[in-house]
Amino acid sequence: MKKVTIFGFSEARPEEKLYKDAFATAKLLAGEGFVIVNGAGPGVMRAASEGAKAGGGKVIGVTFNPRGMTNFEGRDKENPVDEEIILPNYVERTLKLLELGDIYVVFNGGTGTISEFGMAWGLARLYFGHHKPLILFGKWWEEIIAAFARNMRLRQEELEVYKIVATPKEACQTVVEMIGKP
């Protein structure tokens, strides 16, 4: 089974476009037969799980029990995962999310999402040609990537491992184009 790992803002609310886009994207992907993977938290993670369930799909949640963390959302008991993998810390959780996904969809988010995006992008460059691609959801990514390109020392292959999309339908089509149907 092919899996799509979804990253994004843990504080997105159901009435927000970000939440709705994550829900719709996961619903379309699940309808195509993809398993959805996320951190089993609130916000975009819960939206992705709910969307996958609405599309008749399966969800894997990767969590950890934070100790001493004051700014971590943790497991959302309302996030409907079919399988939960509990790991000892944030780094192992992130690595498992990256390991499980055949491709990543990165929505808008905070520093956690930046961390996940950075690891996914770095791994894609290291394994270029055999890498797991990234889908960056939202045209605002163009500005971010352009700032990186202007100010950092990027290699050409680093600019070839992702595609920026603007709609749930475009995200789903791009996943299918990049890794094929399950």
C-alpha cells in the first residue's frame, strides 16, 4: 500500500481554509487508495485523518508522549487513526513519519512543520534520483523557496524534488503523477 504523509499546522480549526484543504486533499487521496500518515494530533493532522475516513481510507498516526515539553500539542483523542505508533521522542516520531510516507504533502504550519519539511527536503536531496518527493501545498511556498534560492547555497537537484500545488485536486493528481496509484 502506498502511503502519503501529511504535515501541517496543529492549531488549524475546522472553519479555516487550511483545515478544509487538508481534509479535502486526504479525502481525495484515500479515495484513490492511499493510506494517510500523520502525527495524530489536532489541526491539519486531524483534518487529514477525518478526510481520509470520509474517503473510505486508512490512517496511521505516529505519536510520542512528551516529557517536559510545554509547547507540544500531543495526541488528539478526536483524531480518528486506525493504527497508532508510539515512539519515545519527537526526533524518532519525525523520522518514522518520513520513513512511512512514499511522498509528503506539506501544508502551512509552524516550527514543527518547518522542521519536518527541512528533514524531508534534506533527505530528498541526499537520495536524489531515489528520493521521496514533496508536494508543497499553497502558492505562498513560491515566495519561501525563492527566498531560500536567493539567500542560501542550494544545488539544482534541491529545486527538483518538490512541486507546489494550490488545490486539493491538484495535490491528489500530483501524488498520482509522482508515485503512481496504489
